Amino acid sequence: MTFSLAIVGRPNVGKSTLFNRLVGRRLALVDDQPGVTRDLREGEARLGHLRFTVIDTAGLEEATDESLPGRMRRLTERAVEQADICLFLIDARAGVLPADEIFADILRRKGGHVILGANKAEGRAAEGGLLEAYALGLGEPVALSAEHGQGMDELRSVLEPLAERFAERAEAEAAEADVEIGDVDIAEGEEEAEEAAWAPSEARPLKVAVVGRPNAGKSTLINAILGEDRLLTGPEAGITRDSIALNLGWGGVPVRLFDTAGMRKKAKIDDKLEKMSVSDGLRAVKFAEVIVVLLDAQIPFEQQDLRLADLAEREGRAVVVGLNKWDLEDDKQARLKELKLDFERLLPKLRGAPLITLSAKTGRGLERLREAVLTAHATWNRRISTARLNRWLEGMLSAHPPPAPGGRRIKLRYMTQVKTRPPGFVIMCSHPDALPESYERYLVNGLREDFDMPGTPIRLHLRGQG
Ligand code: GDP
Ligand code: GDP
């Protein structure tokens, strides 16, 4: 074991759920019987290639007659003393409660390595809480869903640099060397990392799902992509298949491809074709980072297509639209123009998302699709510095000042990016409720254009001051 991680936080935020997820089947639940006094529960956690000891403090909440704050303080202090790193969880759906602030205080005072986790972050209901979490002053929260297994890659990428430090420490100790381990600031480089697009690596493939109605051409497309991979890497090389996904190198980029078509084919056996195809698509949208909405260009924008695209937007995924069976179109230029207009009208929130014409059958357009997927993913991970944003905001405000309801002008004072994947921004504002939606749209569309962010949902939150 390289290091230990204690999960702390008020009752019900999901500590045990996360513990169980990290420990998986190697669950050390033996002492979980009635009457057995539970102490700090420990398990061997696995997160990608990281191995560490995880400590669950949930058990200590029961079986004492101390007051809740007293108990919380005691168990948190103990966990901080025992563990190398504290993962402080809040419930993003509930937002930041006074009890959370007590925890944050203790952790700030104790020092040490603290990671802030905003759990239950699946879906939009959690966005407000996620933003509130910044106010705890413990750095950028990692959005997690312990129950659905989301955010585990992000958690790992935050733990990785710390793990390296602890590994060095262990080595140094083993060598009995007298080495000082410096503090690692987990929020380090946030500003400097301006627009540093996160790139996929061997350890962390880019997660892509191809969704669409039955017969849109998903299987054909996936086979075409696999075919390319085979040409480059030899038969079957590097391709592994499990029940829900394929791992492959798509033009050299490691990709985990959610194979909704394959899942459907399996379902065919049970004669549940129609039902499964849609729900699998919906599920894939939750797993993946980039969603390729594959349309049959001959019959585009059917109800099911719109539903999938809309869900991808609501879930905050990067979206690329594939217009398949383009080989069957005659007047390609006129048709593309028409489809672009339909798209903007039917899916205004996905404005600017790339429409890629392709033929899964002939293989035309596959390279453009691949490029669009990579670009959409980079955009989705995009970070813009506060300085640039505020310069931009100033320009937007003077070009088109916000309205002045009742003679009092709404002041937009300060803007910052608070999250990525997808990009989320907060503007401090004097009367957030009075700002018309059209003005918000003006800002969002401006952000999209001026910072070149097509095909990614953009979240903008207005915050009142004081
Ligand atoms: P603890 O008291 O902090 O250990 O919290 P538990 O792990 O017992 O979880 C409390 C409740 O939150 C349970 O009903 C869980 O099923 C639920 N929960 C845990 N994680 C999540 C999550 O990621 N999303 C949602 N929606 N619920 C969750
Ligand atoms: P899925 O149900 O979305 O997986 O769709 P399939 O991949 O099974 O394709 C449905 C039908 O469309 C099959 O008959 C394919 O041969 C055909 N098809 C798929 N892609 C193309 C294409 O680019 N051009 C043409 N002309 N036909 C295609």
C-alpha cells in the first residue's frame, strides 16, 4: 500500500457507498454484524492502477452518547491523524449544510491533504451544490456519484500526484534517507493550466458512445472503426471486448467505445428489441464523455433521435452528430444546408455542434468524425482563465449592457470558470433573478463563439452577492 485515504463527512452523504465501490468485492464487512462495535472500517481500495487503504468513518456515527458535533469532531480528527489523505464528501444534491461547514473548518485547521468530493453529482440536480462546494475553501470539488460509479477517473487523477509523493516517501523511508516531503497543493496550477486540453492516455481512454435509432447504422459504423483499427494494428490486436464496451485504438488514440448496437443485438434474442435499443442508448449517454448521435440522413431527426440528443445535452456530454448513409444523398450540398437549419431549430441548446457527413458503409468521413470527437472532447475539458473571462465579460457588457428593470441597472461584477466536463461558469451579479433569460443566452452564445466551444453544453450560473 502506498498511502491511506479516509472518507469523512456528515451522515448520509454516501461515505459507505463510496467505500464499498472503492473496495469492491474485497469488502471487509466481516465485523458488520449487530452488536459488534464498529470502529474505523478499513479496506483495500483499487482505483485504476492505484492501490491504497481506504478508511470509512461512517461506523463511528453510531453508538455513542456524545453530541453530533462532538462526535463528528472526534472521528474526523482521528481520521485525519490516521490517514495520509482525507476525502471530504458533501452531498451535492443537498448543497452545503451547516454540518458540512463544521467539517470543512476542522479539516482546514488540521491541514494535511484534503480532497473535496461532491457526491450524488449525477444529473443536473447536483449542479447548484457543486458550485456551492467551492465556497468551502478546500479547492475544486471532484464531482462523484458513488452509487453510479461516476467521477472515479477524476478522483484517480487527483489522487495520482499525491500517490506519487507517498510512493517517494515510502522509498525514501525504506532507504532510510532523510528526505523532506514538500506539501502538494491539489489545486495547484489551476490558473496556469489555462486551456490545457486534457488528453486521453493509455490509462485513461476517451469514452465514446454511438447512439441512435435502430437501423441508423451504429453496428456498421462500429465495425468500420474496428476495421480501421485492425488494418493499423493487425487482426484483433489491442481490441478487448467486455459486456458493454470495446477498448480500441482509434487512429492511435485509446478509446473506450460503448457498443449500444451490440447490446441491442444481444437483446434481440429476448425479443425486446425496441425497448432495449432506447434504454441502452440512454445508459450509454451516462457512461460516455463524447456522444456520437448517429442519424440516418434519409430520415433524420425522428423523435428518438431528438430524445437521445437532448439527453446528452442535459447530462452535460460533448456531442457530435453523425449524418450517416451520406452515400445515398444526391444533392449533398443543398441537403446539408437544410439539415443544419433543422438541427439549429430542433436542438437550439446544441448550437454549433459539429454535423459530420459520413458513410459507415463506404468508410467515407470516418477520419472527420474522429477529429470531431477529439475536438469535442478537448472543448469539453476546456479551462479559461479568470483574467480572460473578465476581460471578455467587460466587452460583452459594453457592447450590449444588461437591462435596468425599474431604473436600476443589473450589475454583473465578476466571472470565473468553476468546472470543466462540461465547462461551467459563475457570474456574480447584483439581481440575478431579474436578469432576463435572453441576456443569459446572449452570454452563453458569446462564450461559445468567442472561445470557440462548439458542441459542448455550457453551464452558466448567476450568483447574488451577500
Ligand atoms: P454515509 O452515511 O455517508 O455512509 O452514506 P451512505 O453511503 O449510507 O449513503 C446514504 C444514502 O445516499 C444511501 O441511500 C445511498 O444509496 C445514497 N447515495 C450514496 N451515493 C449516492 C450517489 O452517488 N447518488 C445518489 N443519488 N445517492 C447516493
Ligand atoms: P444499427 O441498427 O444502428 O446498428 O444499424 P446497422 O448498422 O445494422 O445498419 C442498418 C442498415 O443500414 C443496414 O442494412 C446497413 O447495411 C445500412 N447502412 C449502414 N450504414 C450505411 C451507409 O453508410 N450507407 C448505406 N447506404 N447503408 C448503410
